[in-house]
Amino acid sequence: MERAPGFRYHFGPMAQIREIKKRIVAVRTIRRITKTMQMIATAKFTASLSRAKASRPYMERVRQLVAEVAARAGDAVHPLCLPPAKAAKRELILVVSSDRGLCGAYNGHVLRTAMKAIKACRDAGREPVVEVVGKKAVAFFKFQKIAIAQRHAFGDRPKFEQVEPLATRLMEEWVAGKYDACRVVFMKFVSNSRQVPESLQLLPMSLPSGSAASAGKDAALYEFTPDAAQLLGELLPRTVKVSLFQAIIDAVVSENVMRMVAMKSATDNAAGLGRTLNRSYNRARQARITTELTEIVSGAAALE
């Protein structure tokens, strides 16, 4: 039998009370789960933030040292800073996403930035070669029917020893002329309240010009042993490795803080919904009691 348009089932007082109680129990269960996930995300965020803060000064100092050496290097160049001798018409894009969801708009922002990078690559007449970190990026590019060249997994606690082989391979392929550019798309951690999706060009590296880096009367003068060219040969690969590692660390920190915020919001929403359901339950229970009292009074009056 078909329902007429606009028809709604009406439950009696007992059925309505049972339905509300079931919803209250379900909301309480969800609130306990989201609260637990919030606490786990908070612990992971605290640990990953301490690792990111510990590695950032080293990365900044390495880059500063590279700038100082490059300012005194004169005409010295390095293959990692030069464009390929012959255009390969290919560009490597490494997309860093998460393995799990429930982290707000984290994956959405990263994947939109990745699609913009892929579109810009195609507009420039290059073929995008996509490599990914995280299961969410795998599912997204599969849906978009974009081929994934390679997939990487570093877990919740990435180590430099895990990232170093990937950076070494990228540098070897770059020197071999396989790509015109290599970039990393990730979520950069700025502060607890601000995370920004970024498309970082890893290769070719850009060095400051000698005049710009050495400007100023108080600029320090150094004598390098060995010479600047040999030092750049040691420092530039290290800079690429550290930059890639810092990008992955930033992505982990951003994922954890965004999951922490999302679970806190879900917990607060569940608490608010629970209060609303409790009020509805009390009203329904009071209405049932009033109805029963009215029936008792009416029955007693009928017997007089």
C-alpha cells in the first residue's frame, strides 16, 4: 500500500519515548568515541609537533649555510640547481595525504592544490608523473582516473632514514634528466590555528645571487675549506633531503591538529544534541504522565 504524499507516521507516547531513549544512547556512544579520538589525536599532535620543532632549526641553518656558501661561490654551479640540458616534458608531483579520514578539510585542501599543480603542468606542455603518500590520495586519483607512478608509506612517525632513499632517488632521476621539475604538495604547518596547503618546488633548487646574499656592510666574510663548489656539492643534496623530510613532518603535524579540532567539534556537537534529546525526552515523559493523570481523573469523575 502506497503512502499519500505528505503523510507521516505518528507514534504513541511510549513509542516516542523509546525512540528518543535509543537516540540518546547512540549519541552518548558517539560522543565517547569522538572524545577518545580527540585525546589520541592530541597526544599524536604533541609528539609530532615536538619532532617538527626539533628538526626545523637544523633545516633553517642548512639553508642559511647554503646561501652563505652560494654568495661566495662565484660562478660555481651544481646539477641540482640547473635546468635539464634537454627538456624531458615531464614533471614529478609528490602528493602527501593521510592514511585515515576524520581530519576535517585536510585531504580536501591538499588534493585540490595537487589538481591545480597537475593542471598547471599540463598547461605548460608537460606530462605529470604523480607519486603519493597516504591512502586518501590513492583513492582520490583512482576516482579521477589519474595514474599513480609510485606509492609511499611513512606512518605516523616518519624517520629521516625512511625519507632519505626517496630524496636520493629523486635527485638521481633529476640529474639523469627524467624530469623538468620535481615538486611536493603538502599541508604546511604554520601554527595550531593555521595550516596552509603548499606546492613546494624541490628541484631545481634556486640559490640566491651573490650580490643579493652578500649585500650589507656588516656581512660576514668566510674562508671555506674545501672550496665553495665542493661544499655546495655536499650541502645541496643534504638540503633536498632535509626539505623533503620537513615537508612530510609538517604534513603529519597538520593532519593531527586538524583531526584534533574536527573530533573536538564532533564531541561538542554530540553533547549539544544530547542535551536537546534529553529535553525532548523530558517533555515526552511529562506529556505521558499528564495524559495518564487526565485519564485517571476522568475515570474517577465518571464513576461518581
